Amino acid sequence: MSDERALSLFQKGVKGQWAADTFDWSKQVGMDKFERTSLARLLTPVYVGEETALAGASAVILKLFGTSSNASQRLFLASFALDEARHFEILTRLYNKIERRPLEIRELKQMLRYHAALLRAKDPTLWMWGILVSDLFAKHFYGTFYRTFPDTLFGELSGRILVDESRHQAFAEHFLKTAGMDRDMQKQLLKLRDELLVLMEQMYEHLSSDIDTFGYDAEQFFARLMHDIETKLTRLGIRNGNDEGWVHDEDEEKLLLELEGKPGTQE
């Protein structure tokens, strides 16, 4: 267990475990019937993403890290898989609570292409980068809803999931920093970034009317997301640039400090 950072994040995750019954499921969702329908549609890519991340993590642990001498990373990925399984369970219960169903794949074909792009990544470095991009999206998605509905059931769920996502991002960045990427791998990361962003934007163009239901600014959302991604690339030494994007991460740090200070959410 030579990777002390990965081991530290694993231990933090173990201390921060939680379950569905942590929440009061009789609490109101805080949305009218139109907002519930739009939430069900907007949540679909994130919901499928939780299951895809679980499948990918399991494959990486079993096939890609099986011969690694670094057990710390495998331990963290095991906790990562548990987090994703819990998120999938929580969101399934939420769908039942609001009496809605996620979109079918045929209704949002870009969703299938997006998750196929993640699952086809055979190299752990490329897979981890795809997970980081997806987790950055999840950070902004859950953060937006947490701020809009802080005292509702979905607001509480969003805040708790955000804490897990922050730990996943920390591990992904650490892993990529220590991966010893050559120029070819760096180009593959940029190519995957472009592919995932195009698919994300196509999905949410398709869901624009649902975004309008909540009065959110999709352009601002994606601008913040791309800022964060470019900043991560700079920190990984792949892009030259400045740290403007980190103003958004600083916002999230304040939010996480608030969340981690609440009873039952400390790690």
C-alpha cells in the first residue's frame, strides 16, 4: 500500500459511508407535477451514468488492477464502486417517490453513445479521465439542484451525493497525475474530452424544454463545466493556461464545507 493519498481517500470514504435510510423518505420532494417530469428526464443521463460507473469500476478492479502491486488504488476503487451502487439505489427510490420513469435509450440515443465511450476505454488512465469528466458534470448538476431545493428530499440527496463525488474527483486527479502519461495518451484524453462534451451538449439540447422548466441557464452551466475541465488539464500539465476555472471549484469547496458540517454527513 505505497500510495498514501489513495489509501487516505479510501479511509475517508469508509468513515463517510451512508445508506438510503439515512433520509426521511416521507419528506416532500418540493416540486409540482411538471417539475417532477422534467427532473425525471434531466436526471436520466446521470442515473444511467451511476450504473455505468459501477460497471466500469468493477471491470477495472478485476481486470486492470488485478496484477498491480499497489493495493491502495484497488481499495479506493472498491469504495468507489460501493458509492456508485448506493447512488443508483437512491435515484431508483427517488424515481419511485416522484412516480416517474427515466427516459428510454431510444428517446435519448446520445446517452448510449456517451456511456459506450466510457466503457470501451481499456486503459485505466483513459477510463479514469472519462470518470473525472463525468464527475465534474455531476458536481455541477447536483450542486445546481442542491442550491435550488436545499430543504427538500432531492436537495438533501443531492448534497450527500456531492460529498461522495468530491472524493471521486480527488482520486481521479491524483491517479492521473501519477500515471506517467506520454504524449499519445495525452492526445487520447483530449479526444475523449471532445467526444464526451459534444454528446453532453447534444443530450441537453434535446432536454432544453426540461431545463427551461427550472429556469436554469444551460449555456452558463456548460461554460462552468468546460472551465473546470480545462483547469484540470492545466493541473495535469496537458494544457497551458491560467487558474480562472478554479473560482468554480472554490464555490464548491464552500458548499462541501457546509455539507460536511451537517450532522450525518461528516467524513
